[in-house]
Amino acid sequence: MINAKKIKTYSVKSRQSKVNAKDFALKPFKGKSFSAFLDSLPNILKAKDLGAVSSDIVSAHKTDKSVIFMAGAHVIKCGLNPVLIELIKKKVITCICLNGAGIIHDFEIAFQGKTSEDVAENLKYGKFGMAKETADFLNSASTQGVKKGFGLGYAVASAIAQTDLANKDLSLLYNAYIHKVPVCVFVGIGTDIIHQHCSFDAASTAEGSLRDFHILVKNIQSLNQGGVVLNFGSAVLLPEVFLKALNLARNLGNKVCNFTTANFDMIYHYRPSQNVVNRPVLSGGSGYYIIGHHEIMLPFLAQSIIEKI
């Protein structure tokens, strides 16, 4: 038997506590403004992190540092182009990185105001991804634009800009083009529906994507001392590209440290946690991983930025 009378205790008042009442949420009330709502969130855990990311983006915007926005295509598919377009117009986002599916959904929105087919149903009959207009436009834009010396993103963006598409005001690439924000597109050959078509030119696509890689390296240089990198929903491709681009920027003699990274996704993924949140800021900076659905988290983050600039 132990002698419980010999147990040592101390005053709770002398102990460091991680949660303090001054950081608690404020009570809800009807008619609260968004600014008041933001101020009412607890200054604890992910609510605290979200506020830090938002503040760092605003600081980067005000000091002319890069704010690089990387996104999987789901961000476009779930109706968030208007949110991103507003951040482009406000000169918050300075560079956009997409995968190959991103330009597909963006074009279809510009072309007909709708996108995203029923994959399972069309796959039964070999019809998945066989839409003629999508492949013809994007494959032609890529081939012709790369011949002119463009990167893949600019090739597609300029083609959209020069065409009378019914809904191009909703196009992320078009708005980036007219506001002179670079769009970098990184493609895995065989991953996108347009690669199934005879109009697809793999050599042009690869060359254009490599040019975009070099554009990203250039933009990463301006992350130093206060820039921000956001990744929404790319679990593998863009985190891998970003890590290599960061390494190349440093290899070329550029000091890139003391910046902020944040990964937003619906679940936890290993690759973004390492290649976006942890490894890039080991030499200085902050990394955050915030879980939530894009269609909620991106408008929330964007509004919190707009309130501060």
C-alpha cells in the first residue's frame, strides 16, 4: 500500500494554464456584424490559428510580399471563383497555382456556367471526359500559347480572354489575366480528361508547365520576411511542386525564410503537413493546418481578410 499522506501538491495558482477566460468566446447575439463575430471567436486552437493566418495575409498585402494561393480543382467546382476573384481584384493574391483539372473546370464555367460530370455514370459507357469543346479549347490553347513562349497558365488565360465566352467574368484565369496575376498550372500526364483526346500535345503541355514552375520559383523569392503560402485541397501534387520550387529558389542564392504557410483541407493529409506546413518554415516562419470544408472555410477566411484591409 502507498502512503497517500506523502503526496506532494502545489497551488493551482502557481501552475501555468493553457486556457484563460480572457480568451473565451463571447456570447452570440442577433444582428452581430461579421467583424464583431470575428472578435467574438475564442482566441484558442484553430480559431486562434485562423486569425493569425488572416492577419499574416493582410500584413503581406500591405508590405508587397507574395501571397501564393495553391488549390485543387474542388475549390473551383464548389463555387468559390467569385471569392478568389475578389481577392485578386483587391490585390491580395499575387500568384495562383492549379493542377490540370483546375483549368478544365474553370473553362467549363466560363463556357457554359456549369461543370463537373457524373463520373461513375459516364465511365460505364466510356463517355467520361469525352466532352469535345473542353478538350478542343484547352488543348488548342495550350499548344498555340506554348508556341508563343507562354507558360501553360497564361496560355489558357489569354485564350479565354480573347474568346467571347458567355460566363468568362466567372473565370478565375480570365480575372487573373486582366489583373496581371500569374497562374501556374502543374500537370500529371494522364490525370486529366483532356489527355484522352487526339488533340492533346504532351510535349507542349509539359513545356508550358515547366515554364510555370520557373514562374513560381520567381514568386517564391518574394515570400522572404512576411509572405504567405496557402494550399486549399491539393493533397499531393501542389505540395510536392511547392517544396521543389522553394528549394530551387534557395539553391539559386535567394534567402526565403520567415514566412507563413497554411494548409486547408477537409481531412488531414501527410504530404501537405510536411511539404507545406512543417518543412518550409523550419528555418523561420509559421505553419498552420486547418481542417474544414472549402465552401465554408475559404469564404470565412476571405471575409476576415476583407474586413482588415
